Amino acid sequence: MGENKLKNLILSQLESNSMVTITDDLGRVEYANNVFCKTLEYDSDKVIGESHTLFKSHLHSDPLYKGLWRTLKMGKTWKGTLRETLSNGKEIWLDATIIPFKTKKEKHTRYLAIYNDVTQYKLDNKNLKEENIKSKTLFNNMPVYVFTITKHGKILNVSKECYNKSIQDLISTYIYDYINIDFFEVFKRNIDYVFINKTLSEFESYDLDANGKKINYSTLVSPNFNELGIVVSATLIIKQNLKKNIINEIEKLGVSTLKTPKEYSSL
């Protein structure tokens, strides 16, 4: 394939799949391809000679356009994402590349702009961020704490703030500093067991909150291995034993025993 044919093929593909415009040095449209007009719902006859709306959209702050024009006036290519509102009120996002150019005979610079519609990507990314925020909020409100600790109980990492301390303040301290002293031996024995036997261990404990209320916990300790199969740390998952806590609350109300669904079915 000759060089000219290759260039024509590339230009043809570009014209068919991307939005393309050419404007003068004042941002007035000299050329707009069919994809551009169709996507932005513009009448091609009315676009020519008009100021390019994407070069100055009310949806963007002035600093963006000042930066855009400053880059172009320096003779450099500008790349970024622009947003536009269609006549039906729908917002679209366009990945833009704007290239300043002029022929040897021309005194004034013109601008070739190539746009690709990235609206769906933006929407998907926005939804993902919202889901991540929801998930993080949900996790932070759950009575579950995940620690990474050394053999000696030193905290290497923690999932969220707890014990009225920030994550940064918790790191490099020891898990034994925060647990009920009555369960020190239980924690130590189970942590040692995991490092020695390279297997999981699970146990129950409790602590008292600021009001002296008893809170029951379930703790799972699991080993973390390196490439040689050596246990280098452990993951400590501490969560409230909600079932046990609820039973305790019911018992406080004067109900000494709880009937299981099977017992109720026999009544």
C-alpha cells in the first residue's frame, strides 16, 4: 500500500469513527464532519462560521479554557475532556485532542480538533465511585475490624479507625494494648498457634464499652505466607457476635431462655 493510500485510509477511518472539526484562530468553525454534527445534534449548515461551543462551554470553569487556549497559542497540542449539553438537555463527555497548525502560505493558525465520545465510560466510572463510597461507608459502620499483625502482636495495618485512634496511630502499636486484659492469654495462645501450626484459629471474647456494657466478639486469626511457605504475619478479624449480644439484651429484659423455631412449631 502506497503512502498516500495509507494516509487516505487513516483519514477515512478517523472521519468515520471520530468527531472532527477545523476552526480558525478565533475559534470559528470552518469544517465539521458528519459524526460531529450527528453526535451534538447540530445542523451542519448552521455550524460553519459559528464560534465552536466546545471551545467555550458554560459547563466548564474559566481556568480550563484559559489553559486550553494558552496551550494552543504556544503552538502545542491540548488534550483533555470536555463536557457539552445537547439540545435535549443530555450531557455528554468528549475526549478531545486539539492540534494547532498552519500551512507555509498561511499567516494565521488553525485548529484541528478530534473528539471521541466517552460519556458511557464517565457514567460507569461515576457509578463505580458511588458504589465504592457506599461500600466503604457500609464497611465503616459494620462492627468488623481487620488487623495485620506480627508474631508478637505488633499492628502492621488495620482496616479502619477503632479504639478512638486513627489508623496511623494504631500502626506499630500492639493488639494486646487494646483488648480486655482478661483475654490476654487467650489472644496470645491463639496467635502463637497460628504461627506455629500454619492454620486458622477462632475464639470468643468480650469487652466493656464506655458505659460498662458487655460486648461479645468473635475473632478469627489466619496465617499469611511468603513465597517459601513461611508465616510472616497474621490477619486478625474481630467482629461483634451480634447473635450473642442480642441474646444478652433479651435476657436483660427478663426472658431467661429463648425458644428456637423448632420449639415454637411444637406449641
